[in-house]
Amino acid sequence: HAIDNPGSIAYILSDCEASVLLVTSLAQWHAIEGVGLALPALRQVVVTAGETLPVGPAGIAAAVVSLADWLAAGQGINPKTEQLPDAGDLAAIVYTSGTTGKPKGVMLTHANVVSNVIAILARVVPTPDDVFLSFLPLSHTFERTAGYYLPLATGSCVAYARSVALLAEDLKIVRPTVLISVPRIYERVFGKLQESLAGLAFKSRLFQAAQAVVWRRVCKAQQFTLAHG
């Protein structure tokens, strides 16, 4: 997770033998490096913020470079000359939170990722005209799969929200056609609506009628059976 503590991040870098690390700021890297854990596999640290960086290698073998310089170094490289991965090759290692001990890495192959996307497409098929608004951490496999791999596969657009606190404003600006979320976020939105409608009998009835209409449309589209009671 991007806001994980430096000790946990250093452990994960060592455990998975990462060769490239992207950090927001140089201070974030210094905090990780300050843990003192040996990272022999790490060759390069890329800092995404536009700040002045030290010249030369860092305290370990890894070189610290800016995002602009890192991208510029890749210009002219023909990816077609590189060997493409096989379905069984490692695509990602997803780590647990580490609340019950050291984080544990779950290894996912390219076939794992693609099979998940195919399973989603059997039920929901976004198009290149769809716009996703992403606000959940990409370290969560739910957001990674449904909010990243899926739109990547269908050619859809993904806009990234500034924060959960500004989500309502970003919804108005981006006007997404697809929103991926966990139930808790929707519960908060519904709770706020209930608060705003408290004591307003007519608007409450109007809101309930709108809910009923939308639910009937959803059930018809998804071929659900309406339950009464």
C-alpha cells in the first residue's frame, strides 16, 4: 500500500526482490532506505514528484532518478523485440496487510489476471466510451481487477479521484459511467441522503419512488426476480 510504513515496505521489497521502486518523493525513499534492510535486487528508484534529486547512486546500489528521466531513457526501445510473457509467468505479487505478522505475498500469473477479466466480461461489458472514476487503492485486488485491468482490456477511460473527501465533487466533474466501490462507500452516501431528507416528507416519498423505479430497471436488465415482502 502506498501509505504503508517504511519498515513494511522495505520488507516487501526485500521479500519479492523488486528491481524498480516508484515513490512519490525523495523523503519517502530516504525513510525506506533508513530502515537499513539490504536490498541487493533493487537497481533503480523513480521519484514521481518534480523535485531536485542528488547526482549519482543512492546509499545502496540503486540509482535515484526522476520520472521524466526514467521515461526518457525508455524512448526508442522497441517492445516487439522483447520476449512476451507466457500465461503461466508471474504478473503480480499481492501482499497481505501484515496485521497478523509479516506480509505474505500472493503470486498471480498472467492467466490468473486474464481469467478474472474474462469472468467479469461474461456479466458486464464496458466499452471504449465508458469512463471509470477510481478512488479505491490499487493495492486492493478488487480495484486492481475491476477498476484497472478491466478498463484496460476494454479500452475504457479511467479518471482518478483526488480523494474520498472530494469524491462528490469529482463525480460532478468527471461524470463517470462506471463507478467501482465497496459497500461501505455506498452506505455512507445513502446515510448522507437520509440525513438531508429527514423531516421532508414529500422529498422522502419522491426519493423512495425513484429508488423503486431504478430497482425495477436493474432487475429487468439483470433478469432478477423481484421479491415482495
